[in-house]
Amino acid sequence: MLTKEEMPACPVATTVSLIGSKWKLLILRNLLIRPWRFNELKKDLEGISQKVLTDSLRSMEKDGIITRTVYPEVPPRVEYALSELGESMRPIIHVMEKWGIEYKKNMQ
């Protein structure tokens, strides 16, 4: 996680640095619905590699956007969910969804 001094001065650039990749946005989209397991995310996010998914989840966890819960079972079960900070991004993703719907409607 970057310190305040290391963050971009522009608030939009800060947001983009945290969730600006294609895959992070799609992971957020899924986690807005419910907690997901790694293999569920991999299967749902067609085209994502295991490395990119792992790196994205680790980065988002480090930045406090998601939580990783390991259940003491055999075999271990791990779930990813939005943290309180991640939940605060719900309106951003919702507005992006609305914009995408309107854009698609106007393209016809």
C-alpha cells in the first residue's frame, strides 16, 4: 500500500491506481454480488490468467479493498469479499454500469 505522500496528487489518478485495471474492475463487479472463491472468479472472468488473478487479488487485499478469509477446513476454503472500503466503491461501479447501458442503447 502506498503512503499518502506516494499517492498521486490528483484524486482521479489515485482511484485509477487502485482499481484502474480491467481485471480489478471486473473482480469488484463480481464481489459486489457476493463473496467468491478463487476458482469461481477464474471461471467467471473469461480470459484472466491465474497469475493476473492472484496478483490482482493480492494487490486489492494489500490496498484494503477486499478481504481474504481462510476457513479451517480440509481442504482449506478461501473466500474473497469486499471490505468496508471496497463497499464504498459500490456507487462508482453502479454509475459505470448505468453509463455502459446508456452507451450501448445509443449505439444502435
